[in-house]
Amino acid sequence: MSILVLAEHNNSELNQATLNTVAAAAAIGGDIAVLVAGHNCASVAEGAAKIAGVSKVLVADNAAYENMLAENVAALISEVGKDYGHILASATTSGKNILPRAAALLDVAQISEIIEVVSSDTFKRPVYAGNAVATVQSSDPIKVITVRGTAYDAVAAEGGSAVIEAVDVVTDAGISVFEKEELVKSDRPELTAAKIVISGGRGMQNGDNFEHLYKVADILGAAVGASRAAVDAGFVPNDMQVGQTGKIVAPELYIAVGISGAIQHLAGMKDSKVIVAINKDEEAPIFQVADYGLVADLFKVLPEFEELIQK
Amino acid sequence: MKVLVPVKRVIDYNVKVRVKSDNSDVDLANVKMALNPFCEISIEEAVQLKEKGIATEVIAVSMGPKVCQEQIRTSLALGADRGILVETDEQLQPLAIAKLLKAVVDREQPELVIVGKQSIDADNNQTGQMLGALTGMSQGTFACNLDIADGKARVTREVDGGLQTVLLDLPAIVTADLRLNEPRYASLPNIMKAKKKPMDILTPEELGVDITPRITTLKVEPPGERQAGIIVDSVEALVDKLKNEAKVI
């Protein structure tokens, strides 16, 4: 059976998360087709055609798909996806928004955020904020799945030469309108793709103090994240939240600064390769998962850290 | 405007979950149960709409065994007007829940459904979107702001890169994210009053819904545990370890 992967993009570029999802598709095994739904998105389709292991790219180019509204794109997937054995999307906010709607239109279940393919119908996924891992088997004819990007290494973005086919199905539900998007502009790498992440918690005390983290991040080429406590306190915007209900990250190095380490935060970062915790409370649970802990006042540590890493 | 709020009974978010030794599931025996935090936020939003004179009635609906009445009573104490329990001892998965909710929507004809974006047990994040598919309603997921005006719902959504705003035709489904509001606590008088509020009990059979599970859980295991590492005594030592031992900077 073939596998359909929903491409994530902004109409000009393919999002890296798609490469991780294609890796999960490759682990299932079978012909891989990528669906690019968007508007004036020819460059995305060309990019998708080059992904290693992809044999076909389906392009649905229509104003109805420009902003990936779930009502329209889910209907498209339920039409195009009927003949596939698996339909995959990245477990990003976009994939999570669209895919369950598509699954219900197809009258099949969805398996959310898989971290391992056991066989073509059996998968592993974290439950209870990552405090347990369930192995689940689907009896549906079509397996609709979202993939946790950090669980799969991206496939090569170059090297493939898939055929590109236009899809002329237009499913405009006409019940929702995209009004605006306020995206945070940053020169730093994206949280979920960064090799190094430095995050601040309630211990940062205010938003201005995050400046210390930004400085370190810029030296290391790191992304900056935050705990839910820091976001709820209004220090930084929500898109920086790492945790069960925020972003899931698994970088080479995760530096937690002034973060106590609530279960919900650990769920978002405990698969990082090396974890550093800087906290003045030696009882903080974050130290139980840290490879290197430093019990000290972060306001003393950060300037010194900044100086030493530049040497 | 009638507002329907689906609510779920889950393990209390402060409880540390343990996997059963036979790996069949997590151990929920004698564990504190509570209203799913995202459902609390949904109820709060609906009650605030009522306080603003936008909503006329707030209905809390839950599905599952008889004990789920507790979470409906909690919702009533928080300000919902009446409750509905679709009672079953069968295991319910999101698609089945969405189908049961669709049947309730058909009976009640709400103009707005506010549902938590995910439950903190199964972490599926599916029910609202699936209900959208089955009812044909518009959807505003991961909402951090909701405005109802001129027969439409304007929803600000938390998306990966920041915020997105969509304008939805009613009836609509909104799934609540953490920052939509700060839920209130139920006062004692309201808890007493909630005991007298009406609650209908239905069954999947009465609603004519097939709830057969599509997914079988083969096993549940604890995640790979991380070992605590070492405590270093200075920033210098930390940088040295990162450079020369872990080799990550």
C-alpha cells in the first residue's frame, strides 16, 4: 500500500518537519506520495519532488488551500487519501489541526504523535505527558497518523526526482476565513530544529532578563525556549513554550535556566541528548534528568557562561 | 446562544502516573481523578460568555462510566446550567466520542461547542476536530482568544510560529488552549446549588452510535528513564564538561 504525506509549508518553502515525517513513512515502507495543498505553491512542489524516497508529489493549488484552513484541507485529504493505506502529517499545530478532521471524514481513527513504527499497523506513542509509552494497533483500513518530528531523523532534502501531478479537487467549505497571522520574526533557529536550545523559567523573573539567554543563544547558534510558568507569567510569547502542550524538542544540548522541571516541562525536552540545569534550588526536579547540574544563582552564572563560551 | 461543553474525567494533573507491572495500562486504582484542565478552561469560557449575555445556556456533557457524573457536577458548580452523561462502561476512543457528541449536537442544536484541545491522559488532541468533520461545523483549534460578534466567532489560535486569527461561521467548534482564560474555583454555595441542577443520562444505544474501538492497546511501558548526572561546582567546570566531555559546544 502507498503512503500519503501531507507537506507542511508556507507556499514558498517546505517546512523541515516534513522531512522527519517522510522518514516515518519510510519506516512503514511503501511508495511515498507527498500532498502539497496551498496556493501559488509550485516552488514547494518542486522542493518536495527532490526529497529522498518520495515517488510522487500531488499539488492542489487553489486559493481555498492558501492558509491551510482545516475545513478545506481535511476535505481535500479525505478525497485524495481514500486510496492510500497510510496518511501521515507532522505533529505540528498545523498537522494537529487538520489531520483528525480528515480522519473522521474517512471514518477512521487517528494515531497521534507516533515515536516508533513497530509494523505497518502497530505504533508506539507517548501518553500521560510522556510518563508512559503505549504500543497501539489499528484495525482501520487507512491508518491516519501524526508523527513526532524529534523521533525521526530528517531524510535528505535532495536527491529524489518524484513526478509532480496536479490535483484538481477543490474543497472550499466556505465556513471559515483566515484573517491574519502574527508570526514572531527571529534570526535564531527554530526551536524544534535547533541543535542547541536554551530555555528560561520562572526564575528569570521578567521578560527583560531573557536578554541574557538571547546573548548566549546567539553565541551558540541556539534557539530560545521557555517553561509554561515563564509564558503564563507573560515573560515571553507562547510560541516559545517547551512542554507537554507546547513544543517537543530533542536537541543535542538543552540548557534549562531557572526551570524547576515540572512533569509537563520534562515531557517536552527529556529526549534531548545532553541536558544542563542551572537552578539555585538544589531540590529542583530538573536535576534528576540533567547530565550536568549547576546549583547557583542564574544571574551570576549567565554573564560568566557567556564570557567563557566565547573563549 | 446555546453553548455545549464536552468535559472529561482524567487523572489529576499533579499525580505521578505509574505503569502496571503487567504492562496492560497505567495504574488508575485509588488515584485522584479530576476534570481535565483544558475542559475547565472550556467551561470557564462558556460561563464568561453567559455572564456577558452572549450565551443563554451552557450544557456540560461527558461520556463514560457513572462516576463521570462527578466531573459534570464540578462543571455545574463552575457555572454550567445542566448536564448530560452518555453512560457506558466500554472504552471510548476519540472517533467514538466525536460520534456520540455529534448525536448530542443533533439533539441540542448548540451554536457553539467549546472543548479542551486535548486530555492530559491520552494526549490525543483529536475530539474537537473530529466533531467538526462529523457536524460540518467550522473549527478554531488551540484558541487563546474568542470573540463572538455579528453571528461569527473570531478565534485567535496559538500556532507554531506565533498567533493566527480566523473568522468562523456559526455554529462553530472552538478548542481551548491554556491561555484562553484562568478558570475560577467553585464556591461552596455554587457546589451546593450544582446538586440541584438537572442532569440527563443517555446511552450510546439510545443515541444509535457504534462505539467499537478501532485501536487496540497492546502494551503500556514506562519511558526510558534518564539517570541524573553530576553536579559541577563552577561555571568554568560546566563549560569544560560541555566542551571536552560532552563535546556539544
